[in-house]
Amino acid sequence: MWQIWLIIAGLFFIGEIITVGFLVFWIAIAALVAMVVSFFTTNIIIQTSVFVIASAILILATKPFVKKFVDVKQTKTNAFSIIGQKALVIKEISSHSIGQIKIRGEVWSAESESDEIIAEGSEVEILQINGVKALVKSLDKVKVESV
């Protein structure tokens, strides 16, 4: 019976290589524990119980430990990385024309969230990206009223 547990462990190790999580590894280790138990007893119920209990213990005991060392935060990339950042207006933004902002050396088309006029040289915060346009709000204290 130990050969079957070894094959099961091998399949779980292969499954761990294929997946990105760190869960199947512990199930493979539990299969190896059940393989060791199979040297002492031929009772399949005891072997299976040891496999299930060892799997549960290994998964539950190591999950908090792994969370301490694995950062699961997703890094924002591309256009979404500029949301919440400050930018400089290089072409006036008004309700009837789309302006331009510059951030990290890139020029973006921009529109105001409240249809206010934002003068060239003003500082704005990027609220969201709509297609190829940035939706911004002015950070300058003095705002030009919309017409």
C-alpha cells in the first residue's frame, strides 16, 4: 500500500508545481505521512484518517506562518498605477475642451471631475482613468470658476 501513497504524494507534488498557491504541497506531505503509517498497519481506514488529519493540521498550522512572509498585495500596473497621484496641468482643462496633464514624464488627456476650469501650471490629483483620459480634481487653493 505504501506505493500507492507514494504515487499520490508524487501527483500532489506535481500539482503543486503546476499551481501558484502553496496548499497542495502540504497535502503531498500528508500523503507521505500516510505512507509511513502504512509500514505499521495495513488498515486503509487508519491510513486515510492519518492522511486527512495530517492534511488539516499542516494546512491550518502553516497558513498564518506563510501569511507573515508572503505579501499578497497586488501591485498596480500601467495606467492604474497613476490613480491617486499628483500631476501638473500642461494644457488648460475646461468643460468644453480636454486638457493635458503630465505625470512621470508622460502626457495624458485630462478632464475635470466637476467641469471646472483648471489653469495651466496647476496641480491636480488623478481620480480615475476613463479609456485614455484621466479624470482629475484640482489641488490648488485658488480655482478659476467655470463659465
